[in-house]
Amino acid sequence: MAAITVISAVPAQASQLATEVADTAGGTETNLLLQNLLNGITFGLLLALASVGLSLIYATTGLSNFAHGEQVTFGAAAAFAAVTAGAPILLAAVFAVLAGGASGWLQDTVLWSQLRKRRIAPMQQMIVSIGLALAAVNLLQIWMGAQRVRLSTSIEVRYEFGPVSIGPQTMISMAVCIVALGAVGFFLQRTRLGRATRAVSDNPALASATGISVNRVIRIVWIMSGSLAALGGVLLALYENTSDFSAGARILLLMFAAVTLGGLGHPFGALVGSLVVGIVAEVSTVFLPTPDLKYAIVMGMLILTLLVRPQGLLGRKERVG
């Protein structure tokens, strides 16, 4: 068995790629299953990075932000613009994260904080976010063009580890996701501002009464959410080896599924839900006649889980009435 296999990671041939890897490693169904399990964990981590911000926004404001997918696409677009200008991919990723944070700050300053001041209900704000998403996806199409773009044109070398294979770019992406998610966990659990964020999430009125600046906390959450979504967009573009103006919109439903499955407003639940969604989506393709059915499997799993545990995997029961 060769130690290194060179494979061009083209997204449209993802299922074929997994099959080729399985054939290279021995051609058994077990190899294909393990490869898809690894792909599911990788995709789950990328999805978690994009979903955590969505969960934090809901926890602190009650808003289901349908424009969050475009925030993911914005990260990939900003990185692509930097790469096109001659920046190395690492510098382009840093630029995208900063641009994503600035975008979150701008959105909250110009739009969402004004709606909160006028006591606009979360449902009405959600409708506004849908309109913002429609406007943003068209602006992104004008900026990026209608064709798919690539952040890296090099052919990735994939290393074989027994029955599975993985490229160095994917390993780096997984490591970045783990570090970033760990940093978010540390921020929420160990820092004063993180504890204030959790207090606002639990009870904004009580948090305000204890001297916490609720608007300041929410502003920081929007900045953090924009940065995490942008980083997720960059890593997703590298993982799929391509991106386009609708990349974030395509995974928005999966992000909502992950957040709901883990527990609405629970950032650690978003991580667990994303891993479950990623693994189920990728592993199910081994048994399905067409890979497109994997999204139906994910939605079916979400419905069954909520029938048994309506608050989600890590959510808390709430008394109504």
C-alpha cells in the first residue's frame, strides 16, 4: 500500500472520492464507512464553527438570524478577495475573520440595536433578517460572480492512515476548529465577559439590574458571531476546495438543525448538534441510493429527537403557563 495518495479534492466528486479512497485502502464497505465517518466529523466541526455564533445570537437576543448563512459566505468572499490581491492564504484568513467581526459590529450598530431600542419583537426581526439575507446573497453574487471560485489551486496530497485518508489541509482545518471552539468555551466559562454573556442569555432584565451592560454584551456577541462565521466560511471553502455566492445559504438549514438539535440558545449544544448532523449526513450516504437524500435523513432525525426531547440534547426544560 502506498504511503501517500495524491487526489484532487473536487466537491462535485465527493462521493466518488470516498469510493476511490475505499478502493485504494482495500475496497471493502467498512473502509468507505470509516472514511465517511471521518468526513462527517470534519464537516461537523466546520458546521459547529459557523453555528456557534447563530446560537449565541439567539441566546442573547431571541433572534433566529436567517442572514447568518451569508455571513459565512462573506468570510469566503473576503478571503478570496485577499488571495486575488496576492495575500497568502493565512493572511487572507486573518483578514476574513477581521472583516467578519467588523460586519457583525456594523450590522448591530446600524440595524439590530435600533430595532431593539424600538422594542421590535423577535418574530418581526426574523422577517427583517430574511430580507437582509436576500439582499446580501445578491450583493455577494455581484461581488464574487456567478461562477465557483477557489482559494487554493494546488492539488492536495492525502495521507493514508489504515482504511482512511486525509489531507494536511483538512487536518489543519480540524485543528483550527478545535482551537477556536475551545477558545469560545474558555471565554464563556472562565472570563468575566463570558459569564456576563451567559447571564444576559439566562435573564437580560436581571443581568441589567446587576449592572451588566446588556447592549454592550450583545454587541460583542455580534462581533464574535461574525468572526466565527467568517472563519467557518474560509475553512469550508478550503475543505470543499471551492465556494460561491450561495455557499452559506446551502448550509443554513443544517446550521439551524444543529442549533435546534443541540438545544436552542445553548452554544455547547450547537457543537454537539453539529457533530451529530455532520456524522449522520455523511455516513448515511453509504446506505442511500443518492447522496441528496442525506438532508432528508438529517431532518427526519431532528424531528424524531424533538418528539422525544423537545428542548434538544443539551437544552433545559421550560415551564409554560
